[in-house]
Amino acid sequence: MLVVHRFRVPGPEADEFRARAEQLHALLAGSRGCATGSLGRNIDDPGLWALTTTWADVGSYRRALSAHRVAAMGVMQWAIDEPSAYELVEPGRPLNSSAPRGT
């Protein structure tokens, strides 16, 4: 599972955002089920940032995010409101159904 969080950060807030995002990245990277992660800033638009992580499964991601909720809330004020979780597409493997999840 791939998670892509994008953020719009005004220039004067960049240092604060970076410190908080680096802390969240370290916490998530140390969580069970996290395979990789990185924090990046857009080359052409320095106010646009991304935190990407890959996970063994959606449950691992949700447990890690829940465990580090306070750190996550510290960066989500800059988050762009858009879906962030993606299934990994591998050659020949079927994709998940696009139907809504049951409750």
C-alpha cells in the first residue's frame, strides 16, 4: 500500500512544517509494517510538499497513524484535502474492487 500526503505550506511556515513532518516521518518509518518513506519538496513550487510511505497492508498504516495521532495532527493543518491511500499495482495482479467498502 502506498500513502501520499501532499501539503501546501506558506514560505514563512516552512521551517515549522519541516520539523513536524520530519518527526512524523521518523515515527511512521519506525512503525511495524512500514517498508519505506520519504519527505520531499516540489522543485518548481517550493510551497508544495509530500510525505510518502509504503506499507505491508492498510491495517499497519491505520494502526501507525492512530498510534502517532498527535504528531500527525501537527502536520495535517497544511494537508491538501484529497485521497491519500493507493493500492500498489503489480503486473498481472488483479486490482481491488472499486465498490464501496462494507460497514
